[in-house]
Amino acid sequence: MYTGTEREWSDWRWQERNSLRSSAKIREVFPQFPEEERQQVAEYERTRRWGITPYTLSLMEKDELGNPHPKDPLVMQTFPVRGFRLDGARDSYGAGKPVNWELPEEMPTPILQHKYTNKVILRMPSACLAYCGYCFEVERTEDKESGRESSVTSQVWQDSLRYVREHPEVMEVIFSGGDLLLLENSTLEERIADVRAILNVRAVRVHTRALTFNPFRIDDKLVDVLRVHRVTELGLHFSHPNELTADVKEALERFNERGYGSILKMAQIPLLKGVNDDVAVLEELFMKLYAEFQIKPYYLYHGLPWSPAASQFRTSVRRGVQLMNRMKHRIPSVALPVFAIAHHKGKHIVPLEEEGTPEFKYEKDEAENPIIRFKNWKGDWEVYLDRE
Ligand code: SF4
């Protein structure tokens, strides 16, 4: 399928350069790919980005014609049309109009989001190492027409730094999707150093999907940059045990070799119907993360409502609660994440009482849609649409 040398294969830039990103290239990589589906991908890519590294393609199960198998968990997450279908009906809350995660009033600069008091999110590139069908940053990452793509001019960067300096309550800066690790080490180092120079910033977190889609990105120099500039935590994203490979393990080993094994590694996991909404799969994922890869399963997120394939991946909140409760007595509690919903007014930890609580109520709206009414971190009542 791909003919890179061993050296090329383990070069993250080679993986990026050779990513499958177009319906035209599908012909080359999968000669027996059904033409009708290829045309659907062509339609998809008119408005959305997609891309899959050769490494990720190599992990996918293939069907009898050598094409990505539609039931494979990585295919389902990343391969448009074959893996996930677009329903075009992104969910939202209450009024039924899609509400993006980035509310305009939270964006003092085009790349800085200030949702919670004590932390800000910086979104550097608008690109990712692969594009997930459940992405809740879809308007920034996948959507070619949203106008939300960030352009990090020198002015935007300086304005963002000034904003953090002028808000002493901000003690944590999070670099999140698109993927910071798509930047070259030298650029990335400048950005992190600038943030680290701000006195009120006590913690710096980097979220990345690199370990799943291009683990070769964790090179020596990157680990040194993270160590020298004391990046506090890596927010790592995994959805299925198949993503935890020997290459991922080797990448994590590099932190020990370069003297930064102590960096906190926390996993954020989306709950996805057909991919991981299953006790055995989640148990294997949580235990592999915790016991074999020394990554703490941190958040299990209910399927994200703004994503292109929301209805395909959605399972109810109550189902998530049931899965969590079944796992409670099967795995060590430290390996169990907290279950959360990502509401645009702020994420909310879901209580594990299956009938709800006085501040987290399972109800129906006027159209008989299941909804949840809950009191958020500010004490305001919010609504969350909870369709199966
Ligand atoms: S931001 Fe994260 S979830 Fe979204 S496409 Fe990129 S890697 Fe996937």
C-alpha cells in the first residue's frame, strides 16, 4: 500500500506528507475501492477536511477487497463515508439551533478561548493529524467554510499573550485542537516559552492526538522542549484499545529516556456508539491505559453534539452511566475516568445515580425528546438534549 523505507515510516513528517487526504488518492491506495463511495468522499471533501496517516491506515482492519473495513474502530472514527456517515443534523440544546463549543463572547482573540475563570485554551493550527467524525471543534478543524480557521499572526499572538497577562486569575494555559504538535519543534518551543514567561501561568497543558495517529511525532527534541519549558500535562486522546500499540509505547518511553517521565499523562475518551460503548471494550481501554501505558483515564465524554457524525456515534447519557456503574466493580477505581457532558456553557460531571439527582434530572421536552436539566458550575440551570 505504502512503500516507505523503515526510516521514512518512522519519520512523522513522512507520515504527514503521505497522509491519505483526497478521493483522488484513494484510487492509488485502495485500487478496489467502490467508485460510488469514492464519489461520496469527493462530495464530502468539497466542504470538509479529512486525512489519515499511513500508520493509522496500517492499523485498520481490511475487508475482502483490501478496503478499510466499515466496522473497524479507527475506520469508523476517521474515514469519511466508509467509516462515518454525515447526518448534517448536529444536535444542540433547548432551541434546537446548533451551538458551537466556542461561544463568540468567550473569544477575546481569534485563537484564545476563555470559558472557565482559571484557564484559557489556545488554538494554534487549525489542522489535525487525522480528522475525527465526532470532533467538537469541527468548525475550526474540519469545516472549510466556517470561517473559524485560526490565523496566528504576530498581532494575534501578542494580543493573546497580553490577554493572559492582564487576567491574573488565569493560572493554566491549554493548547488544544487543532493539534499543536503539527508545528515544527522550533515554532512550538517559541510559543510555549512565551506562555511560560507569563508570571500568573502556573500550568501548561498540551492536548494531542499524535500518539494515536502519528506516534513518531514524539521525537527527542519535542520531549526536550516539553521538559525544558515544564509543560505540566499531556492531554491524550484515545477511543479504543487498538490505538494503544507498540509504537505508542515506544513514543511514551522517550519521556523516560529524556528524563521527563514525570510529565502527567491524562486520557480523554469520547464515548462512541459502535466504537467503545461496550463494557469489555472500555474495560480493556481503561486498563491498558492505566496498567500498561501509565496514562490515567481522566474523562469519558458523552458523544459530542456538534460533530459531523453526531447521530451515528450518539448513545444516551443514561447508557454511559450504566456502563460506568458496571465498570466500577470490575477495575481499580484509579483506572476509572469521570463521565462528563461537554455543554457549551461548560463541561459537567454526570452523577452516576441512574435516576438522576435533584440537580441532574432526566426529563422530556415538549416534543417528547429526552433531555437533561442540570445545574452547571455557575449555578445556572441548563438543558442538554439526550437523544439515543
Ligand atoms: S481536534 Fe481532536 S477530535 Fe477534533 S479532529 Fe482534531 S484530533 Fe480529532
